[in-house]
Amino acid sequence: LGKPRRDEVSPAEIERVKKEREHMSVGSVNNLLKYIRAMLYCGKAKGYKLEIPEVTYLENAVEAHWYTAEQFEALVRSAATFKRADLVLILLAGEAGLRSGELAALRWDDVDLDKRELTIRRNYVRGHEGSPKTGKSRLVPMSPRLHAALVGYRAEEGGDGRVLRSPRGKVMATDSQRCALARIARYAEVPEHGIHALRHCFGSRLMNGGSGAKVVMQLLGHAKLQTTERYIHASDAHCRSAVDRLAPA
């Protein structure tokens, strides 16, 4: 940021940062913008009188990785051959759309097995636990097999504290999640895209199954529809099916 104090970081300063880094990759610039906003939020939490400017992130021309419905089913079958916690991890990300930090922060008191719903009220990032990314909690209904997996898993674990833990019994942060998914993906013989690809898979399956954009936006916990649009992908099979439906009855 250079010379400006924390309370002088304006939208114009944000645009200057972006302009001066046009030679960098889109992902690198967007990460820098995220760190700036995180710094300002931290300062505000410590009592500084700061205005948090709106940030428009750069559009990335490279489509994000995602799992097709077929690949997701292969991951589910693979995870079922390992520990029940592995299956719960895959289903929470792929059939409830939880972010990596939300997976790490999820506690059993956020899980209502009677109502078959999850309350996403926490996010765990870089060793710190706070509110979800948008600052708001959300309710996510459980799919039947996620519900069944959680019922069996709670019977094993006792239902106290965090739902998912690392092999050492600590917070199952991003690295631990990535290692578990890599092992499951190798056995399933599908790409090792990462946890966020399961969230993209969730959004795409909802839309391709007929859910409206507002529904997908709410379930993913997005503040803007433009963000949700980046989570919608179409496979060749979906495109063919859409054209086939044009035929007269």
C-alpha cells in the first residue's frame, strides 16, 4: 500500500494497487486484495476506526476445477472404503457445499439430525476461528446419505466438539483435508482437484438439476449472484440433455 495509513485506504487506493500490478497473474492480485481486506478487518476488530472499502476482484479467465457428477460418485464410493470420517468429509463438501474453513469449524452442536439440517456459523482460517466468509450464518439441509453418514459417525465419535478432526485429534484444517481428498481421489482414479472443487460440484449439480440461481446462492452462502455464477459448470452430457429436451413431445 505504500504511504497511506490504515484509515486512508480508499477505493481509489485499492484501484491503484490493482493498476500497479497488471503484470502479475489474476490469482496473485486477487490474493493480495484479500490480504488487504483481512488486514483492515483485523484492525477494525482491534478498535481502529476504519472504513472497509468495497473490492472488485479481477475476473479469472481460467475456469476453476470442479468434479462432474460421475466423478463425485466415484469419490463417494472410494471414501466409503476408508474411515467414516472420510465419507463425511466428501459429503459435507460435495452435498452441503461447505468451504474448507467451514468444514474445519463445524461442531456437533451445529448439526441437527432430527431436522436434517446444518447451521453454518463458523469459519476456521489460518489458525483463527470467526464468522463465515460473508459474515452471516446459513442453514443447509442434509441430503439423505449425508444424514445417514452423520448418524453413523456420531455413534462412533460421541457427538462432542468438532465434527472433523485431523489424525492427531486436532482441527482438521485445509492441509489435512487436502491429504484425505488426495488419498480418496487416487483410489477413485479421478483428478486430485482439491476441496473447493467439491463446492463447485455442489453448485453445478444443483443448477443442472433444476434449482434456481437464488437457491444455489443461498445454499453456498454467497452475497452476490455474480459470485454464484462462477460455481456453475456444465458437462457435455448436460449440454446434450438440454438440447434433447427441445424435441417435440
